[in-house]
Amino acid sequence: MTIDHDAAMGPTAADLAAIEQEWPLIAADLDLLDAEIAMLYAADDGGPTALDWRRLRRAESRVIRAAAEVAARPAHVCNLIEVRLTTDCRYGCKILACRTCGVEQVSHRAIYGCPAGQNATPRVA
């Protein structure tokens, strides 16, 4: 099943759930980036200290642990079913919900003449 989604409408609930699931890894990567930037600045001030090197090693370890934890979690793939028609769109577009997690998402379909669906559907020449 293809779900049309207009990127201008922002992330779907499923997108946000995926980001939330990966957030520990994202946060660890940001900590590593901060440590690497500190190392670059330290190079201008006579070189990194033992504390700078320790911070970098710890940040690298956190990234490895977070990556392993995220990879070990079972990935949830939404099993979407049609639950009702949307009231926001006059073209009969549908609201789909996951049977497992309950996340809902609007499916704007170009086949019904919906302009949002036409903008989201790739055109083949």
C-alpha cells in the first residue's frame, strides 16, 4: 500500500515515533560531535588535555552502546488500516491507523483528485 504524504505538512506521527525510538543514538552522536569540536578548539590552545581525550573516548563509547541498544530493539512496522474519512479534505481522503500502536495518518490520494496527493505522488515521464 502506498501512502501519499505531503512533506510540507511536516512529519507524520509514525515519523515522530521513529525519531523518538532512535533519540538515544541521536543524543550520543551530538555528544560525540561536541567532544570532537572541543578537540579542534583545544588544538589551537596548545593541544588537547587528558580530560579532552577522556571526554572523546567516553562519547565514542556512548555512541557504540546507544547504537547497539537501538539495533537490538525490535523495529515496529505499522500495519495500517482505513478507519475513517478525513474531515479536512473534501476529496474523500482517508485516515489510516496502525492496528498495533494506534498511530494515525492521513492518506491524501491523487487518484481521488486531491491536490495534496498530486503534489506528493511522483510523476513518471
